[in-house]
Amino acid sequence: MSFRSGVNGRLAGLLVACAIGTGGASCAAWAANTATTTATSEQGVTADTILLGQSAALTGPTAVLGKQMNSGARLYFDHINQQGGIHGRKIRLEALDDYYEPEPAAKNTKKLIEEDRVFALFGYVGTPTSQAALPLAIQARVPFFGPYTGAQSLREPRSRYVFHVRAGYNEETAAIVRQIQTTGLKRVAVVYNEDAYGKAGLDGLERALKAAPDSGVQIVAREPVVRNTTEIGDAMQGSMKAKPDAVVMISAYRTAGAFVKEALRRGYNGQFYNVSFVGTQALANVVGAQGSGVIISQVMPHPGNATLPIVREYLRLLQAAGKPSEFDYASIEGFIAAKTFTEGLRRAGKDLTREKLVTALESMRNYDLGGFIVNFTPENHVGSKFVEMTIINSKGQVIR
């Protein structure tokens, strides 16, 4: 079948008009459109735009995490776009709300890939939601970059199209176990989400304790809680009955905050630990001065630590955006993920494809973002192992 017989009548007419020079503005527009399509055939990439997709909790009980991750990423992308973008293309991030629930996350992912036709998926928030999305991304060979989760199940087996910027829950829980050991505490209760996130954190703790059999530290209670709940009565009763020296919580800020306040009301005087996904500033806001002494492991630099160039850049852009007081751990994670991804785009070159992006990201060996090092190779898609401990002080502030 010839080209002419394969197009509709309207397009055929336009082609004829162009051929004899009578098509005018319509002909010029068609020619420009055709040139753009030919030059940039990769899904989600046009002559002037790179479209990314994100699914995150933007409403509901854990919305602070999704909003902050999104705002930090947009802060950096907007900065790059104001400078003309990458190789003349501006980065656009389309975010859909999944309420931190797997089914909507899967639905959003399918829409982003099949209908909105994004170039890559970026900054998903949460383990259960990322687990729902990941098979769809891998099947479509769409890069899945910088999810806000440390679950090992998303890292092993390694996929060519999946990149993590942050350290994992295994590293965080190992750091928590070391901290417990140094303080001489022995009996640990674990309160964890009854979902993929909670189980990943619990597995990490058990793995760390197995690696330190002579520490004397043992888990004396394992208490599941429903995701996003503040109904912690059963978990409280089981934990307190075991008389723990410390409680490790693998949950988000509303659940963890409710548990801390109720345990203190009951007279508990042990130590509380959380992993980074709790939502550090949100937890501090929930517990206030009552949270004095609550410890949180972190996988990003302190967002107020202006001694680091990456943090100074972050704070400067917040100031320029009129949001100088809105620094937050989830926000700086979005910012760092966006900066890392943008460097990958820059290295991939003007003729952008997904395969070229993956290869470019894998070339980022020990890349210094400004005091935060990211190391990607063809064999390693986990960019950082950085973990440090922070604590909430008597003023409800988070300090290192």
C-alpha cells in the first residue's frame, strides 16, 4: 500500500497543497510538526519537553511525605527549567495521587505509561505502592528512578531500569541495632506496619541482630499495626507487656506519633527509634516537646545543615521560591533525586532515549552532588549507603 493511500483524505489534501505551494500556514505547521516527531521519537520526549510521571500520597494520612518529596523535586526541576532546561528541553513532572495505597498506585502507573506516555517514572513514595508499580515499569522498560523507600525487595534482584538514590532499610536498621548495642539496651519491641514497608523494616532488624549474635539484644515483641492508623491499642498492650528497653517503629508519622504519646502517658521511659520513612519533621510536629529523645535514622543530609554545598543550594532555592522555612527531609530527598536524575539526562545527550539515560546513569561513579556522593555502575543501582542518626530535642526540633 502506498503512503498516499494510507493517509486520510484531509492529510492527503494537505500534502497536495504543500506540493504545489498553496498550503500556506497549515503546510508550515505540518512540516514543523513532522520534523519534531522525526527528531524526537522517544516516548515522553519532544523538542522542548521531557515528561516524567510520579505516583505519591498527595492527600490522606501520609500526604506530607508525598507533597514534600514532590515539592523538593519540583524545586530543582524548576531551577533547571529557568536556565533553559537540559539540551533545550524543560522537565515536566506530572504527579498523581495514590493515597499511599497499592491499587491506586498501579492504576496511576498504567495511566502514566500507556495514556500520558511519560519518559520515566520518578519519586514514587512508599514500599507497597512502589511494589505495585515496579512490574509495570520493568515490563514497559520505563526507568523507575529514586523511589522514597528502602525496601530490599525493590532492590533485589537488580533491574536495568530501576535506580535508588537512598540507602536501604537494611542499612538503617543495622545502624539502629548498633546504636542500641552501644547504649546497653537489650530488650526490643518492634511496632511495624502490616504491609510491605513494615515487613521490610522488621526483616532488616532481624537480619542485623542475626549478624550480631553476641550483642545480647533480642526482639521481645513483634506488634503489627494497620497502615495509616492511629488505633494502636493492641500493639501498645503487646509491646508494654513485654517490658522492652526500646521500641523500634516501622511506620509513618501519624501511627508513630500516636504510639509515642500513648506510651509516655502510660509511664513508659524507654527509648524510641524510627527509620527515615516515618516523616521526620511531621513526626516532630505530632509529638512536639513530648518527643524529646525520639531517635530517627536518616539517609539524607540534614536539610538545615548549610555546611554542605548541596544543602546550601537547596536552602538558597527555597529562599528564592519564598519558602525559606519549608526545609524537610522528604523535600531534600526529592531535591537530591531530581539533581541526580538531571545529571543523568545531561550525560545522555541531546538525542535522548531511555537506553541512553540508563547507560548515562550507570556512568555516575562516585559523583559528588555537593557533599552527598552518588555511586551508580552497571552492577550497582543503589546510589548511596549514607545513614546517620538524628534526635528530637526538648523544643521539638530535629538535630544531629
